[in-house]
Amino acid sequence: MNKDNSQENNVGENVKEMGVPNIPDLENPIQFLTIIGEIEGHNLSSSDKKTTKYEHIIPLLIAAAQSPKIKGILIVLNTVGGDVEAGLALAEMINSIKKPKVSLVLGGGHSIGVPLATASDYSFIVPTATMTIHPIRTTGLVIGVPQTFRYFEKMQQRIIDFILRTSNIDRNTLKKLMYSTDELANDVGTILIGKEAVNYGLINEVGGFSQALEKLKELMN
């Protein structure tokens, strides 16, 4: 009885913290990973926001990479973006894993969610999902000196280089979308919906969960 209660508590805690009931389920050759809400970095997000904590995702990725029973990873994204360094660190971690990886954009893959979507070996987006491409921005105190803007420029270049390395979009097109002033009110950037992300070479294919799962199984064989 105590053992059953302990297992139920563990499952409940895993769902609460990680969004998955097991970490990982070694009986299943596929590790399912969800990246939702705001990517939380070194600072805590407000309590009323749904977040993905990079210190939770990295151990899951390490466990999946090291387990001989895990043959592939399916990443489901519905994120508004968030901490740039944490998001880019997750994207690099995903990209560096040698096992087959497929990503699926549901709802949204905005801002730093773009490199998270392209980090896999193959990417899908559902027809109604959106992706926002825009320059990095910050909140809070900013020192108005040239070094600050050079730092932003270097950070932006890191993101651009990663997206170019992990997708089929070309540099000029990506920069044009990123710095567009015609699409967003009072902002800079572009919103792509479903097929548009595929047409620009950012995402590989329009499809849902079944197609993503099929593709991952194909890559695993």
C-alpha cells in the first residue's frame, strides 16, 4: 500500500514539475519531451506564468542520451520564448545528441522557440501553429553605452548562426523576416503561420503528432 502511494506521489510530482509522468520511461524506446510556456533562465519567472525550466530539461536529455533503451526523442513545443541563453543552451543540447530527434510545433514556437524547433533532425508544424521571428530584446536596466549594443548584436548573431546551421532558410531571408517593420504593430519581426514556416525553409514539413511519430520511428530504424 505504501509502495503504491509512493509511486502515485512520484508520478504526480513528475507531472507537476516536468509535464511527463516518468523520467524517462525506459520501457518505451521514445522519450517524449514538452517545452511549453516561457523558457525560464537564471531568474525565476512570475508565479502566474507557465514555464519550462532548463534545469529540468537538461537532466531529461542527458538521461535519454545515455540510456541504451531510448532510441529516439520527440520534442513537442508550444512556447512564447523567454530567456535567450537558457533557450539557446537547450537548443544546442538537443542538437548535439546523436540519437534521432523530431520536433513538433503546436500552438506556437516564438522567439527563442525558433531555434528549439530547428534543433532536431526533422521538424513539423501543425497548420494553425505560429512562429514569431524577431530581434532579441530585454527588460529592466540597460546601460546606454556602445558595449551594450555590441553584446546584443553578438547574441543575435549566435541565434542566427544556429538557425542557419539547423534549418534550410538562407541568411538574407532570415534577416529580412527578423527586421521586418510591416508585420507587427509597434514591433519588429514577422509571424509565420504553419505552411509559411515550411515555405521559408525554417521547418521541414506541415504535420501533426502522428506524422511526427512516424518520422521519428523511420529515423530510428
